[in-house]
Amino acid sequence: MNTLQHTVEDFKLFEAIADIAFIAGQRGFFSGDSRLDIAEFIHWAKEFEDMHEETNWDEVDYQESIEAFTGNKLRIDLH
């Protein structure tokens, strides 16, 4: 049996990817190339995680932060 082992950092990245994709979908974003969109969301999630490597999520609202980050990216990078 093949088991996958992931670190806490992996799961944080996966969560950020999912949140970014969800937010983009809620806002009706689609560039016309889903593969390109997914690659961009992964890149953004890595950037978000790097930016917030030291963030204490008990003091900063994660949802507000990821929504603001994604909204900014959708306006600047893709439109």
C-alpha cells in the first residue's frame, strides 16, 4: 500500500490553494485556461504562505487575510 506523508506546511499550502481557488470561483474568475489558473493559484498560495510564515493566526484573521490577498491578486495579476 502506498501512503502519502505530508507535513504541516504541506497542509497549510493545500488549504491556501483551496481557499484561493474557492474565492476566485466565488468572484466568477476564469481566464479561459483552467490549467493556467490552477498553476497561478498554486504560485499565489506559495507566495501567501511565504509572506505569512511568521504570522500568528491567533492574532490575525486568516480568512480576512486570504480574501484580501486573493482579491488583490485577481485585480492586479489577471485583469
